[in-house]
Amino acid sequence: MSWLVALPALDGRDYVYRVHAPFDALPSDLFWTAFHCHADGPHPRASDRFDSARIWRPGAEARI
């Protein structure tokens, strides 16, 4: 199963990452996985505040 995690960055954009994890994955684990992917890339620094991230399953209406 995959999840989408949107991280706001200093350039004003949201960077969205697909995280492969089980249905019962903890939102904090999804956040940190996406954050570390972002930190390893060439993009401007993303917010490390968990509350600023948006996490959802593709095709699902409800967001965490």
C-alpha cells in the first residue's frame, strides 16, 4: 500500500512523496520517511513540523 505525504518547503511549494507502508502505518513514521527523502534531494529545506504535513492514501477522501 502507498501513502502520499506533502511537505511544505521554504520556497513556498509543497513537495509530495509516495511512501510505501502498510495500511496501519503510524502517521509519524510516514512523515519521517518522506522528510528524509526530501532532505536527501536537491530541493529547498522542508518544514520539519509534523503538523504542517498532509498525509493521505491515494484515492481516499479523508486525510490524516
